[in-house]
Amino acid sequence: MERTKTIGLVGGVASGKSRVAQLLVDLGAGLLDADRTGHAVLADDPQVRNALRQRWGDDVIAADGRVDRAAVAHRVFGSGEEAAAERQFLEDLLHPRIRRRLEAEARAMAATGRPAVVLDAPLLLEAGWGPMCDVVLMVDASRKTRLARACARGWTESHFDQREAAQWPVVKKRGVADVVINNEGTEDELRDAVRQFWDRHVASR
């Protein structure tokens, strides 16, 4: 039996990674959503909650006792050295826990016979998860296009720049990607590009 292939999905902020992930799911892939898993870790891991309280105090704990994600984001997203240090603390705390959960999900999906799983993780490369992947697929678009998409979601340019600063530069991601899909065009063009990727890297095994 063929081994389930892991597709690592990367790209700049608002490049269209989630849309590409859904197109891959439509073709038969299982989805490993690192953001969703990270939210689950924040919500239900008491060790994480206690570590955040010890680091930042009760201000990051909501009235219901859960971690206040907005309060955490306020501390870790920014361009200064202090924000970078706090972001590193959070990543060191969360990434190993998220990875264990994702690996367990991947094993469960492989057991069902999925031909591939797609790992959608904004910090996939930064977290050192590249070796988990058989192929790294980058969704690429210009800063102008990505900023317009982010603003359409209600973001400000400052918010966009803060999130972008927390990740590897786009050119660095492009340099390590095995395959790059351009997402400047139409939905049909994107769907065709994803289908071509699937046919070449998954279906043709």
C-alpha cells in the first residue's frame, strides 16, 4: 500500500493558503489545520494556561477561565525586540504540543487510506516542521494583492505588517519550496494549478 504523502503548505500572509488547502481536500487530501490545533491547545491544555498566566498575569485569562487569544496576540505580534522575545516564548511553549497533535491526526488519516494530507501551518518552516513534509507547496502572490485581501477581511496595513514580520520573508519561503503556485489570477486558474500539482505529486505515485 502506498504511504500517505504529506504536503506542507506555505506562503505569505493572505496569499490564499486556506483556499488551496480546501482545493486539495476536495481532491481527496486530509487537512491538518495548525491554527485550529493551536487554538485547541490554548483552550484545553492546563499547563499552557498556567505558563501564560505566570508569564503575563491574569490579563491574558478571560472571565470564563480560558486563555484570551486577543490579549496574547497583542503581546506577541509586533516588530520590536520585546514582542519578538514574547513570540519566541509562546512558540517554544506551543509548537511541540501542536506538532504532537498534528502527527497523531496524520496517522489517523493515513489509517483511513487517504492518499495525502495537507499541513496548513502559518509557521510551518519557522517551527522546523519542513522534515514532516514530503513536498512543500508555496502559494505565491504579490504584497499588493495580499494586502488588498487582508484589508478586505478588515485588517489594517499595520496589522498586516505585524503578522508578516512574525514570519520568514516571502523570498526565503520561495527559496525552500519544492513547488510554487501563483495566486494572482482567477479561481479557475488556481483550481487548474492545484489539479496539476495533485496529478503530478500525488495521483501519479
